Amino acid sequence: MHCQTCSLVTSSGHLVGGGRGPEIDRGDCVIRMNDAPVAGAFGPDVGRRTSLRVIAHSSLQRVLRGRRELLDASQDTVFVFWGPSGYMRRDGRGPVYNHLRLLGQLLPALRVYVVSLHKMLQFDELFKRETGKDR
């Protein structure tokens, strides 16, 4: 994915009522965090396009419950899931990873990726350096 301009939209409610949707959608890529909605009345405020959606392990159940809105309607979106190594284990004992494997079988055209353990450790270290807090 290569973008000259991008819009990064977090999952807070700060954009509601601001009418920034068209501006957000003008980015070559629109990156959204977690499972914040774009459908219905939210579109004029948060935009309607999503190129990449980064989702925390803790939002997986909400994503699965809202599957029609987030996954079925987002065939052009790339999804990246991240979380603690215990949840993302690939040996059959990682609950989030297991759900994502099943999801891939149900929706084979869906592009879903998981952040590797190595990258998660790098992100954790970066977060600690930038904030002074241990996640």
C-alpha cells in the first residue's frame, strides 16, 4: 500500500458533528483504528472510505458481532489485528488468532493480517520510549 496522502482516524467520538467526512475521504489512503463505525449517520463526520483498519485484540468480539458492517461491506479494506502474544499464538492456543483463521475460511476474499510477536515487542518498546509507560 502506497499513499501520497493519508487520513488517520481514531476511534474516539471527537469527530462527531464536525462534518469532516469529505476531507477525510480525500486522502489516498484512509487508515482507521479499531471498530469505529462509518456507516449511516457517521459518514458525513468520519468519512466512508477505509483502506486499512488496525484493530486491537480487545475489539475482535465487537468486530465479529458487527460483521455485516465492518467485514462484509469492506472487501477492499486491509485489516491488521494486533495484541499480546498469548492471544495471537499460532499453535492452536491463541484465541484471537484462532478466530481470525475461522474468519478467513468464512470470508476468503478478506485481507487479514496479524502483527508478529517480533513487531509487537518493537511497538511495545517504542510506546515505552515515547510515553515513559510500560504497556
